Amino acid sequence: MNSDTQSPSESVLDRVLVLEMVRVTEAAAIAASDLIGRGDEKAADAAAVEAMRGAFDTLYMDGTVVIGEGERDEAPMLYIGEKVGMGKGPKIDIALDPLEGTTITAKAGPNALAVLAAAEEGCLLNAPDVYMDKIAVGPGYPEDVISLEKSVSENVEAVAKAKGVEPKDIIVCVLDRPRHADIIAELRSLGCGVVLIGDGDVAGVIATTDQDTTIDMYMGQGGAPEGVLAAAALRCVGGQFNGRLVFRNADERARAAKWGIEDLDRIYKLHDLASGDCIFAATGVTEGSLLDGVKRLRRPDGSRVMTTESVVMRASSGTVRWIRGEHRI
């Protein structure tokens, strides 16, 4: 495990703040877990939002939400531009998804997470709430081994060559959506293994960094805010990411202009989405390949507790911490 040793001038992200971010995602995950399997997506999301905001308010920082639950008129809490924290201390940009996988949670499916990324001011792309074409791989590959300018087959062949295997040995994670039918068909024509997930593409991207998942690549179209969160995680542990915003109508193009995005066809690489020092934190809500979900247990002495599993990463040190928490009920 790498050290967090650094000089005070290197980053405004204090080491204490790294662990405090886990408290924030834990609070959101625990609140959302009360609604697992209850069939109410909105209630689960609202519970996570309220808990996350309350946890933020205890932190010594001057935070601004740059990726949130929508714009101010669309979201009562944690909207883009909202200030969080005590209003004192370091200026921090926050990207968040209090409940990544609202449908998953409502249906008690796998891989629902409470996630956030924090970075020095100006270091996270202020992405509009539109779709994004994405492709990602984990660490250890030559620079620019993947590109959205290449075809599906060209990307698979490039990764296979770099890995020293055949294209048929590559496993790709894809969101199970009708819009991905052509991608899935091309992957299967190469003989690739395709892992289809119902939701939660932040976890899907992060899976490329964990050898235990056997997933080599992530491909497909998902939310742009989730793309920024996933990029922040890859900044901490290594990997490559390409993203390109997708605009379906004039309203979405106007929303991009509002956030200062002028080149609508730009391909964003990892450091375009998340730069400088940054923190990524996630806590499992439901059981998943990345993290265990929230569990309610009764101890032999009759006491009741909730357990959580979280991961927190930091870019400047490359540190990854897996944290198991036990919370009294």
C-alpha cells in the first residue's frame, strides 16, 4: 500500500478529508438500504440524497457540487452549483451520485453504490446531464491503446495485442440496453465474452481495474456525470478512459453551452475529466462485484448492527483503502 506522505503545499485535499469522504458515502448507503426491494426508486434516491447532504455539512471544507442531482430548479438538494460543507477550509469541487442504481435498489439487484469524487477547485469537468459514449481499460497498457475514434473491433484487437492474447480472450462489460445491440453483436462476432449489466456503469468501469472480475474493457453509452465519477476513480488507480458527449436535441446542446462546453464532438480523455489530486469514495448499497452491500445483523449478545463496505482512493498517493464499518442500530 502506498504512503500518503506529502508536503502541505502539494494538495488542498487533506488526508483527514480522504477518510471523511467515506463517512459521507456510508451515510447515503445506509439511508438507501432501508428501501432495498421496496419498489420505490424516488424514495430510495431521496433518502440517499438527504443523508449525503447532512454528512457533507459536518465537513471542514468549502465545497461546490459540479456533478449532482440536476440543476437547481430540477433538484431540491445536491444540485449543480450547490455549496456543501461548513463553508470554511479548502475549496473543493464535488461530483456525486448519492445512489448509483436507483432501479437496482428498488428491485434489490446487484451493484448499487453511493459514490462521490472530490478534487481541487476546477479539476473536475462540469459535465451536463446528457449521455456519453465511453470506453475504458484498467492500468498496465500502452498509452492510447483505446480510442473512441477506433471501431469496436479495432479497440478489442489493440487491447488483445497489448495483453498478449487473442481477441476472443477479451471480456467486455456493457450496459444491457437496446442501443448497444450493434456493439454486443460486433463483440460476439470476435468471440469476446460480454458481461451485461442492468445498471451501474461506474462500477462497470471500475471493474476493469480489478483482475478478480476478469473484465478487460468497458464500452457503451451511459450518463456523462457517471463518466466523470468513473474517470476520477481511474485517476486514482490507473487506467485509460475516453468519453464523448452525446446530444439528442437542441435543448441538450443548449445545456452544454450553459456549462461552457463549446466543442460538442470533443473526445475527453482521463485527465480532461478529472485532473490534479482527487479522491474517489464508494460504499455498497446492495451486494456487488466491487463491494458488499449494507447488512443488518444481530450479534450473539442481542445487539443489532449494520455493516458496510467501502473503498476510498486518492490520486496523489495511489492509495486504495478497503474499509469495513460496523454501525450500531
